[in-house]
Amino acid sequence: MSKADVLVIGGGVIGVSLALELARRGVGVAVVDRGRIGHGSSYGNAGWLTPSFAYPLPAPGVLGESLRWLLDPESPLYIKPSMSPTLAQWLWRFVRKMNRRDYERGVEALVPLSKYSLGAYKALDDEFPGTFGFAQSGLLVVAESTAGLASAARHAEHMAHHGLGGRVMNAAEVRAFEPAVSGPIVGGVFLPGEAQVEPLAVVETMARAAETAGARFAPGVEVFDFVTAGGRVVEVRTTAGPLQAEQFVLAAGAWSMALARKLGVSAPVLGGKGYAVVVETFSEAPRVPIKPIERRLAITPRADSVRFGGTLELVDADESISPRRVAAIMRGSRAVLGLEAEPVVREVWRGLRPCTPDGLPIIGRPGAWSNLTIATGHQMLGLHSAPGSARLTADIILGAAPTFDPQPFRPGRF
């Protein structure tokens, strides 16, 4: 591990996807991670591959909802009160991006990454069939109010312009299609092209494929400093000793901002805490993933369990568990599914999603360092855009013609 062509800092789905992409293009790549490979925010992902929801977080109308939710610790979006100048600057940038023009530009940038990634996961499933639970069974959006249904229908109509269609259904049609939805709803939208995977299993499958192609992985190795000279990063200092490479990639998720600062690089990635609660399966468990639009939840059927996930809590590095938020996720999921008894909880997870203020990942080279590339800040879209992000990142590293327009993701925008 002491020397590599490319050293990737971060072993989540973004870093591992990049390792696979580079290794299969003949590059000697090594990956280090402070924890276990795939056990960061990737681990608790809902597992959705949803091009229809490839859009930036600061959307039009979010400001009004945010103001209503800000001080409610059980709301879908919560900002922990803080005097941090970093948080204040991040929020200012976030609010400025809540407009139609920037939102549409974000969708135009994110949808191609997501579509490409869905195809890449299909190909990976063909190569390693059944190893990571790939299923293209669609996604059901359910609404408990006429306003929510109208919003879901408008979104489906908007995404149809990007080749992502959906079917609007009334309450009876929703219940006939998915009997697990027995709570008070007015209708929904079914998106047939969406898919799901097991997030940890897909990262592990990609890591094994990357290793077969020559990539190396070192879990439990934390990077804490850099050595530079002549406009280049020479080596990284880690808890396992110094490591050298020709090229370096910063893909450390929510910890990227602190590492970038050591190099004088602006990478405003704030930790957005999300939760997932895995429960034992129950009678009338859902057949397809369900998105209750007003509650901002994700209900995902699995082989022998169901995952309830949701909420975004802007807290930066705070990884504590809020019992109230866990209870709110359980309560909301039970209401949508009409569950009288609380399911048996198998696991409670929380993790920090790397969020940028404009809702787009940072992919590209910062101006100061000629051999450093950044690939981070994918908010809740890391899993379903990882292969596309890896493709673009590898193009940049290798000086190849970019598969996707790199301009929206350039680090210099900050």
C-alpha cells in the first residue's frame, strides 16, 4: 500500500466505484478508509436506484417548508442551532440556490449520472447475479393529501421530459397495487423504471470485482495530513504510516471538508445526519419500495426484513442518536402501512450524508494541486449516482474526454 498510481481516500460507494472503474481501465489504484469498507453513510442508504429523484436538495418551495420545520426536532429537515460561521455560510448558499433556474440546471446535471448508474448496476448484476439484491420493481410514491398528490404528479410530469415516466393512481388503485399501504392516503404515483439494491452488498461486490482487477483496499487507515511540494500532493500521512501516489482522490464523504482545509481547498460538505431502522418482516409487508411524500420517508422491502429510513439533520460531525427522530420514523412508517403493533426492531443506524449547499457533488480538480481530484458531496444520491460519478472522475484523472459535462460539478464554483 505504500505506493500506487492513484490513492483514493474514502471507501464508501463513491470511492469503491471509482476503484473499480480505474482498475478496469488498467490503473493501479489503492483505497484507504478510516473505518470498514462500505460501512459509512453508504451502509444506511435506502438502497434505491431512482433516476426520477435525481435532483438537488435546495429545490423551489423548500424554503417555506424549511422555515416551518427548522426548530422541530422530529421534522424531515432539522438544523441543529449553532453559532458556527461554517454552518451560517453553508445555509446562506443553500437558500440562494432555492430557485427554479438553479434547480433545473441541477436536474440536467444529475439525471444523466443516475441513468448511467442504473445501467451500470444492471450490468454488474448480470456479471454477479443475485449477489446484491438488484430488483427493478419500481417505486411507489404515496400521498396523504391532495396537495401532496398534486406535487407528486407534477414531479412525475416534469421528469417525463427526461424520459422517466410515472402513472398517477387514486387511493383504490394504490391499495390494489400495493396492499401494504392501508393508512389514510388519497393516491399516489408509480414509477416503474426505478430499482433497488442492498447497499452494503453492492459495495462489497464492487470491491471484490475491483480487487480481481488489481485494486487494493486498506480499511482502518485514517488520513490526517498531507505533504506537498511544487503544486503537487507528494504523500498522505496516515495512522498506518505515509502513503505515496502519482494521483490522489478525496472521496471521504462528510469528512472531506476538514481534509480539504488542510490543503487550503474549499469543499463545503456538511454532514447531514440520516437514520435507518431495520425491522423484522411482518404480514402484508410491502412488495415495492414506498416513498410517503409528505413524511419524507423511505420504506424498503428486503429479503427478510423492512427498512424504514428518512430525515435530514444538518449537524456536521454530530453522530449521536436522537430517540425522538427514530420514534418519528417508526410512527410515520406505521401510519402509512396501517400497522397497529410496532414491528420488532433489528437495527437502528445513523450516519452523515455529505451535503453541499447547492445539492450537487463536487467532482474535479481544485486549482491549487495538479494531482488532486475531489469526488464528494453526493447528499442522499451517492448510491444511485456512484458509477456515473466514478466514470466522470476517472475521465478527469486520466485526461480522457469526459463522459458527462464536468462544469456543474467543478470544485471552483465554491
